[in-house]
Amino acid sequence: MFSKNSHAIIYWLHLSTAQKMLDFDFLCERDPSVVAFVDPGKKVSNYKLFFGGKEIFITSYPDLESIPEYILKKADTMLNYASFRSAYESTLKAMDIESIQNIIIFAEWIPESQTRKIIA
């Protein structure tokens, strides 16, 4: 499921989560595991984070479809911080991306019928 070679897309702009992941990666002596953010409806932007003492930039895209293919091919995980109102739709879109094998949904109160569809 997860390995030292896993790479993640973070759905919604959770910079603190990404920074904690990068800190862990650095301590474990592995490459940065965060490859992109999705910040729905916003313009493409770069965000400066730290990998050890080095500054790195991670790009935020307005939707999953905007992420370049070479980045999508690296990503095998999506951390979905969307609200319960949009978690279902964003999860279905992520499930259509062949490389994504793990989706972690943080939203509460997703309707049971939608949860059952996601599981199925």
C-alpha cells in the first residue's frame, strides 16, 4: 500500500500537512513525498516549503485535470481534505486516475449512500 516510494497529491491547500510530511521524509532520508496540491477554483500557484534546510516549491492546481501527466504518474496517493459537500465528487475523480491507488478521505458526514458507492 504505502512505501518509501509513495508520492501524494493533497486535495485542498493544507500547507502544514505537507510540511509535516516533508519533515518526516527528510528525517527518513527519502525524496519529498508531496508532488502537488489541488486548490479548487484557484489559479496555478507555487508554494514554498522546506525540505531540511532547503527551500522547495510545490505547485497547486485548480483541479485534478490540470495536473500535468508526468506528476500524475508519480502520485499513488491522494489525501482528500475536501468538505463533506465535495469529498464524494473529488474522490470519484481521483479514482479515475490510474496511478492513484490510495485515497484517504478526512471529511466527516459524507452521506452513507455516497460512502457505499465509493467503497463499491
